[in-house]
Amino acid sequence: MGIVAGLDSSPDFTRIIVCDADTGAVLRQGYAPHPVEGTEGAGRPSDVDPQAWLLSLGEAAGGGLLEGVQAIGVSAQQNAVVPLDAQGGTVRPALVGGDRRAQVAAADLIDALGGREAWAQAVGCVPQAAQPVTKLRWLARNEPESAARVAVLMQAHDWLVWQLLGRPVRRTTDRGGASGTGYWSAATGGYRSDLVELALGHQAVLPEVIGPSDAAGTTPEGLMISAGTGETMAAAFGLGLGLGDAVVSLGASGSVMAVHPEALQDGSGMITALADATGMHLPVVTTLNAVRTLRGTAELLGLPDLESLSDLAMKSTPGSHGLVLLPYLEGERTPALPHTAGTLTGLRRESMKPEHLARAAFEGMLCGLADALDVLRGRGVEVRRIFLLGAAAELPAVQAAAPALFGAQVVVPQPADYAAIGAARQAAWALGVSRGTLDPLTPPAWQGAVAQVLEPGEELAVGQAVRQQYVSVREQTHPGAFRP
């Protein structure tokens, strides 16, 4: 069929992967970091000039990387709002996803619409600080002059697609990216422009939501640009997820998402009802504490890295000799306990050894993520296979415990930029549909990720006993935490 490229513009870098459109075989790759900018505090920048994304893209594509490419798909960081004026210029730098300044604005919006349930029914999610709708509220309250000039709203992948096409009159997005804004409903497939006005103080032009296999347009040189999508949706597409598949992502915080045929509404706010990049849905449950639990324990034990913590944990046994760690170190989102702290129970003379605490940290982290999985299962989401992502997924202590604690087959894919691969697969789909060689409802069948497969096997009963020990402690210390 030809050659396609996938572009992943993450918060820190741009990676471009060029693939055979028929098989998905990677032909070549490019990479460039994003220019270093001033930061707010010690974290990533809260405000970023989107031109930095274009500079990084140009550097990554250097050296003839895109020679022969016929279509490009764009994946980009989620929740980054690019506010434009009526002429298409940026009103101010983009407000990016990691920005926490809007926490008060999130609470304001929840109250303004009549509570969490009202938001869940409207758009399938309850406002969080990271979401675009909440950033708009923050902008209106803190920079009213800038807010008043906003005429058009775009996200990172929308803006990049628009730039690649030469800034046409038509602006587009995809349902995956739109579903994270807080003003588009995955259940109805439509915008709630009244929520934009509620947040920003006035209406703004929103991108047209096009289908997963649609093209956003073609450059004057004849290069097709597909719809694009957010990083989460692109990674799911790159991994080849289908019904029955879930992803557990181990970052500092954790997330669990699964493919589902319907949009879910959850007034508790634990489930965010995202759409995926294929026409299905991608409900997500987030925990605040994952790898930060391991890093904190390693520091407490004086260990230099997570590999050492894993080695130590493997000297213990399932159940950690009765030690149970509830890993709510930064409060928790699932369950909703924003002001709580972590808990260590089961201290006895025989359990007071470093290896048992190390094991309890791994089990506590994984049990917290198993709680998130159960939130989805409790809403009818089928989970037969779990993809485990993140650097910590390679640790022996994680791989030894995860299948039995999750109660399912665990797949650990070989590290790769699955978001860029997913973007390339989307480009191949749009290219094939335009040529009449692919069905608009059926994406190209690329070879799945190379992966290690772990089965719960004989350890399932032991793992479920460990999980029950954890649940018992959780219910004693936080009774009813998962009740509506």
C-alpha cells in the first residue's frame, strides 16, 4: 500500500516512526527533545509555546526521514489547551496537562453545574485540574483579558494537524481527543458548548470531530494527514487492544483503562469515559499512587533504585508475612480519599524485616490498581487480558505478583513508542480508505506488540488470599470507600 509515519509529540520530546503501511514493520525513526523552557516550580512547564512542538517536529523529521511517506498520523500529549484568537494566533502559551493550578477551578465547575452526577451525565467525567474545561475556568478567573480574546479552542494534536495542513479554515479533531476535554460527550458524540461558556464566560469555535478512519486533509504536496488523537488512545491503538483487553500503566501515579463497546457514566468521578481511536470506548480509572509508592519505600530502606527494591522483595513471600501497605501516600483518587495518608499494618516481630516491607510495597501498589480494575469490572467491563506498561513492569517483583493479584493473564510488551505506532496505524487506515483498499470500520491488521505473557497459574489462589488481606485492611481503615 505504501509508507506511512506516526508522530508522537509527548510533553518532553517528539518521536517519528516510519512504517510499512501493510504490515506495520518499522522502517526508520526520528527523535528530538522539546526545547527547554522555564518551569513553574520544580516540575514541567505549566505554560508552553506550541511553536516549541513544531521546532521539535522539524528536528525529528530531519535528514530525509519522511522521504516516500504518503500519510502521517499525529499523536500528542493530552489536555494541552491551545487558545487562539479570531486570526488564529495564540492568545497565550498553551496550558499543558500537568498544570495543577486549576484545582480550585475544578471544584467551582462541579458546583456550578449542580454536582458530580450532573457532570457524569453531561460528558461522562467529573472535572479534574488537568482537563481543558477546568483550565478554561482558571483562565477566565485569573487572566480575564486573555480569556476574553479566546475565539478558537484546540488541543495539541488538533493544532499540530492544523499546522501541518497549512492552517486551513477547517479545523478538526477526533473523538478520542475530544472525549477528554470535559465539553464533549462520548455517549452522545456531541459537544456541550454551554459548558465551554460556563467555564470560559463566552462561546468559542470548537474543532469538527471526524471519524477514526477519516483524513483531516491533504497538504499541497499530496501528503495525507489523518485525524490524529491523544497519546492514550494512540498507544491503545498501537498495542492492538480489543474487547476484553485492559491496560495497567505504572507511572508515578497509575491508570487502568479497557476497551468497551459503550460509554460509561459514573457519578462518583472514578471513571472517565473516554473514546478510543477506533470507534469504541476507553473508560479510564486513575490512582494517585503507583511507582511513587515504590520509590518512597526504596528511600525509606536506603536502597539506591527500584531494581534493588525488587530484589529485596523477592526474598519475602506472598502476603509479606502479614504486612499490608495501603499506598495512599498523596491522598487517593480511587477510592476518593483526597486527604488521607498511607497505612502500614500487620507489624509483628517476625514481619519487621526489610524484605517484607519491600514486598508489601509491591503488593500494596498492585492491589490498589486491582481496586481500579474492579471499578471497571463492576460496571460490566470485560477484562480477560491485561497489558502492563511502564518501566516498573519489567521488575521481577511486579511480574511475580501481578497475574495472581489481578486474576488475569498479564502481557508485558517490549518497550516501544506505541503512541507513535498507533498514529502511524491510523495514517495507514486513512490512506487505505481513501484508496478503497480498507473498510472505514476495520483498521489495518498490523502485527501485535512483541510481549512476555504471564499466567496466574497455580498462584491464583495465593494471590487472591493476599488481595483479600488487603481489602480487609482497607475496609477496616476506610469503611465504605467504594460505596456510592
